[in-house]
Amino acid sequence: MNRTRAIAKYTAIRLGSIPIMLWLISTMVFMLLRIAPGDPVDAILGNRADDLARNAMRERLGLNQSIFKQYLSFLNDLIHGNLGNALNTQEPVSEIISKALPASIELGITALLIASIVGFVIGLSGTARPESKTDLAGRLYGIGTYALPPFWAAMMIQLFFSVILGWLPIGGRLPPGSSIPEGSGYLILDSIKNGNLLLLQNALRHLLLPAGTLGILLSGVFSRSLRINLNKTLQMDHIEAAKSRGLNKSRILFFHALPNAMLPVLTITGLTVASLIGGALLIEVTFSWPGIALKLQEAINQRDYPIVQGIVVVISMLVVFISVIVDLLIAIIDPRVSY
Amino acid sequence: MQNPLIKTKSLKITKVFLSLISFLLIITQVSCAQKNNTGKIIVSSKGKIESLDPAQASKLLAIQLISSLGDTLYRINSDGNLEPRLAKDLPTFSEDRLTISIPLRENVLFHDGTEFNSYAMAFSLKRFLEIGTLSYVISDRIESIETPERFKLILKLKRPSSSINGVLTSINITPISPKAYLSFKNKFLNDKFIGTGPYKLESFTPERQALIPFEDYWGNKVQNKGINFINYSTSVSLFSAIKSGQVDVLLSNSIEDGHRRALNQLSQKGLLNEGEGPAMQIGYVALRSHKPPLNNKVLRQALSYSINRDLIVRKVSYGLRDPLRSVVPRALKTENNEPWPKYEPSIAKELYKRAGYCNNKKLILPITFRSNVPADKLLALTWQEQVKKDLSECLILELNGVESTTIYKQLGEGSFEAVILGWTGDYPDPEAYLSPLFDCKKINNETCKKGEAVFGGTFWANQKLQNVLKRSELESGITRNNTLNEAEKLASEGTAILPVWLVKPRIWTQPEFNTPEFDGSGRVLLDRLSIKSKNE
């Protein structure tokens, strides 16, 4: 079997396994939520409501049915692309997700970009002068940012840039009084598309601190990984061979060393993206960023089953897709990878 | 050792990187986009508003916002009296107290131009009874709603109810435009609000809301150009926002006590203005009285003498909460009676001894607190230390933090021997505190089998107290106050609840604003907020 066919087969298998994975994940979330203590009816009515009110609410929300019936109904809806309505506000879950997801994706992509740039610069600087002060500082930075508790780092950054210097806003996505304009929900894209400079400026001002904090916290992993892998690659035979063939320095670095050194970094990126979508919670909380992680936390507190289920399913889908894409990229970049 | 291959390249990349950072900083600092150039007041608060539907509102923030966008039939003014708003006059009761007649104000318009009249009021009330999440609060009282005249509303009651006056001030029955809500008769309208209030809604998201003055408002015109609400997720963000001047006003509903204290100190230095409303939120310990060991009344009484409220409020809230020995907030009482006993360790020891403890036998009592409420945890910790210091030979408190949703679910199952909780009445009336804590529909030997006391986790009931509460619904004025005092005294003798503190709502504004005012229900009158004139 040639390589292209092998990759295509692998992709088909991975994509084909998505429905099974989603079914398993959604079933697990459905069951765990029902096992967890707490009741959405309490979260909505408070604990003082009488039996009559509670039963009426239970009936209205469909919670009076058996767990099995609820599960079948949930699966049936899921197959038809219907994530249901929020128990509390009766708003469609798909709408809730479509409002919160762009904020998280915008934050995640910007943070990843910052992490990559910062990590790349620091990793490269360290490799340029191995065991020098720059290298030592880079290594300390890598370990330090990895070890810093995100909530503490976020609060310190907020205190310094927003309170002491007063340069950037405390939190949120836009200034008070301004509403999110009609569009995709991705403020930077929307503002560029509509030529709205004020919106772009406001969006960037509000994005800078949360994305910067998250990016800096992630950049340590990138810089460490790049430094180690680049050092290893630069000592390989093919680099010596390239040098002896008289290739110029940039060409050796960018076409011979970096692609090899980037493979593990790409794997880390894939894993980071997956954790970023749901794992930026502390950053979203600290900077009042209206993203999906914050929404998930609120929904869990309120035991709003459909929102939790919907968000978990959507995040799982994204994670699976991203991991497939990363695997494919690795396969394309590295001919040694076999399937 | 330097690697010459990449040294030059990395320097170039560093330069590009630094230029990019500088570019970003410049474009984000070019203009003062964050500064408030609209003339609107920026009000910050904690949490989100998921719904602006009055039939759905139960969180303090949503209630505050709806009170600016709509008017209720009545409100409790700062003197604690019922003040007609959309009603033209005070309600009149029939002789059997089963019919209430409410004359309505004329020439009042909703924000969409629809006329406010008895039909609109009946529509709003019926809708709340139909879909309101808290409809159970009034559904057992209202038999029917009639509209005999265009500006007259008749409420027929299922049973006489003096506390209905308080219910009529509830934000949940704020009238809404029947025209705008026609397609939302049986479902919530979360992101819009069409009421009659001094402000109308300009934009809404759960995290931010913009209000502009309603030009056709029937009452006094608002004293500012509008309000921009911004909701932060943490107490730290709120504190930072007001301290750095990024917001004009801070509402304190959920701010932590440490920040509350720091803001209080800033206001004492004149760096902020502080306003204080009537305290409506109580903190208490519910004791499970139907199972050992606390089914022993003597032990419950001993615990009642074992809690040093003064110390707790000093340590936890730096004196910004008030110690409380009553379940009804002082703002709702005509006389300041506090039937629960003061802290008396010597009496407590005697009672523990009488119950068979102290002599090498200690009562080990698990205290559960809501782990997501920082003040509750501090209360538990302080009480535990106080008991260690003064009553260690008789009592050991073991702390147990549980998330609030789980606590609420398990309260009625009798899972907690002692649990720290909080309560704010659904309407400003003593009955809104006594009934939810002590009502019981089925009593068996001082144990509640069915009713509010079960949901509240105390399981304590007393037939005499139930009779007194029932009697209070037939009375009014001083007679009713005396009856409610009697009910509270009976509740204190049962000692199934230990009131601990009273939380006052507070608000802080930047120094250039006037001192904010509250109404008698603890809601801020945002329409009266304005920048001070030069000679003030």
C-alpha cells in the first residue's frame, strides 16, 4: 500500500471513530451528571419550593421521566443535531454555545500564537548560545512559566497592567455599554471585515491581557521543547552533510533542522489546543472572559444538564478533529511516520 | 559555545518580536477607548444576568436591574412604609380580607408605547402564576385576578393574607407590556424587557447591559444619561475596577469581606462614597432537630449559648456585618426585640452537662458550610476556634465544606446535623422570613414531616407557632407585629435555627458622584445617581 493510501485509510478510520467516541463521551457525561449530587430543580427554584412546584418544574423540564427515557431522548436529539434547551433559561443550547465558543476560540488562538512566538524566540535564543546567560534565563523562564499557578499569575498581571499602570481593562471582551456587533462572534475578524477600527482596538485591548497571560504560561513548554529538539537536530548527520555541501545557514536552519525539531512541538501544540478549549477556565474567570469554559463552570454549578452535555460534546468534537489534523500534519511533514 | 548557524537569525526574530509587541501596545493605547465618554454611569457587579424576565428573576443582580427598567405596584420606601408606584393608592381590603382592590395609575406607558392598565397588570400577574419560577410564593394565595375597570384591579384571595402587601412589592410581578410579550405568554423572554421603568433597555448580554433614560416616564426624570452595567466574575476584578477608576459604581452583592473592608476604608478616607441599604440578608445555622444528637432540645439550647456572634462578625467581616439574634431583619421590625440568647459560655457548659456531656465526653458536631461562599467558611472556622478556646471540654466542631447546590439537594433528606445557610426574603415582610424557615404542613411530636422546615433541613415544628403564623395573616398593624414577635419567640425557644449575622447591601461610587440611595427593600435607586454639582 502506498503512503498516500495509508494516510487516507488512517484518516478514514480516525474520522469514522468520531461518532463512537462522541457517543461514549456523551453517555459518560449524561450518566455522571445524573449520579452527581444536586438537582437542577433546586438550582432553579431554590430549596424552599414545595412539592407541587417542584413536581411541576420537574415535569416541565422532562426530569420526571425515567433516566433511560431521558437518555434515549437525549441520544435521539443528539443524532438530529439538537442539543436541547437550557433548563434554567429555556434558551437553545446551540445558541448558548455559538455565543460563547467564538470568545474561547479567539482567546485560545491568540494565546497559542503568543505562546508559539514567545516560545520560538526564547527557544531559538537558547539554542543560539547554549549554556550562556540567555540560555539559562530561557530555561528558567520555561520552568517558571510552567510551574506558575495560572490564577495567581493572572491576578498579578491584572494588578500590574490594569490597576497599577492602568493601561489595559480589568476584564470582559468589550468596554461597558458596547454590545457585540452582529457577525461571526469573532470580534477581531468581524472588525477587520467591516473596517471597524474602534471595535478592533477595543477587542485587542481586552484580548491582550487574558491571551497574553495564557500565552506566556504556555510558552515555557514550547521554548523548552524547541530548544531541546533543535539542539538534538543540529547535531545530526544530515545537518553536518548540509554544512559540508555548502548550504547557507538560513537554509540549513529553516529547511533541514527546524522541520525535524518542530515535530514534537507540533504534537505538544495539538495537545495544548485540546486543553486550551476547555482548560482556560481560570483565565476566563479572572478576566471575566465570556467563553465556553466559564459557561461550562456556571452550568455545572446550576446542574444545567443540557448545557453541560452540549458543551462537552462540542469540545470533544473539536479535540478529536484537532488531533486528527495534527496527526495528518505530522504525517505530511515527516515521511518516516508510517500508518 | 555559540551556534553561529542561528545566532544572526535569532537576533532578527527577537527584533521582529519586540516590534510586534510595541505595535500592539501602541495601537491599544492610541485613544482612550476605555474611558467613559458617553456620560453614562458604569455600574459593576459580580456574576451574570442570564434572564431579564421578571417571571424568572431570583438573583439579586437581575432584581436590581429589573427594578430600574420597570415599576412595581408598590414599593417599600426608605422609611419602611408601603408607597404606591403604579398603583394610585394603597390597597383596600374587603371585610373578610379575601378581596383586595387596587386603583391603578393613569397615563403610564410601557417602553414600547403600550398603555399600562388593569389588563396589562392582570396579564403580567397571570403570566407569572403560569410560568414564574417562584410562582409558588403567591399561587397558594391568589384565587383570581379581575379587571372590572380600565384602571382598577381586583385580587381574590384563597385565604386572608396580610403579607400580600409585601408580595405586591415583588419584582417578579413587575408589569410588562402585553403587546411585546404576546408570543412569550408561556415562555421566558430572557434578553429583552419592556416595562414602565425610568430606564429602557438599550442592549443586553449576560455580561453587560446598557440602559438609557425613558423619555416618556411617568415619574421623576432620571438624573443621569444612562447606566452601563458590567459584570465581572471575581471579587478581585470588581475591587480592582473601582480602585483603578475603570468603573464609577460598585454594587456589593457578592463582594468578599476583605474587599468590602478595604472599600470601606477608602470611603472613610474620602476616596470613594459609600452607601448603605437596609439589611435584608440573614446568615444562620440550621440544626437538624429530628435525629440524635440534636433532637435533644437542651443540646440545641446549649449551642445557642455557644456562639459568639460579636467575635464572629468582627473577625469575618471586620464589623461590616451586624450580629443577629433574630430571624427577621431589623428593617422589617417596629421594635428591636432579639429573642435568641446572647453568648454565655457558662450557661452553655451547664446545658451541655445537663445533656450528659463535658465530663470526659465531648459533643462532636459536624458543621457543614457552603464551600463556594467564602464568608460561610470563615464563619465556621472562627466558630470552631472560639469553641476550642472557651468550650473545648464539652464541644468539638468538625468542619465540612460542601458545594451549595449539593447542600440544597440534601437538606431535605436530613443529611446535615448543622449547616450554615443564608436567606433573603422574597418580599420585604417578616412573614417572608418566618414562613420559609418554620412553616410546616404536617407535624408529629415537634417533628415536621412535610413543609418548609423539611426543605430547610431543621425538621423542627411547633403547632403553637403554626397557629400564631396563621393568625398573623388575619391581622394588621401593631396587632400583627406583636403576633409575629410572638412567633419569633416561639421559634427561638425551639432553637432549630441559630441566627448569626445580618448583611447590609453596600454600594460604592467614585468621589465625584453623589452618595447613592436605597429603597426600603434594599435596592439601589440608580435613577438618582449623578455627578455632584460644583457647590456640593
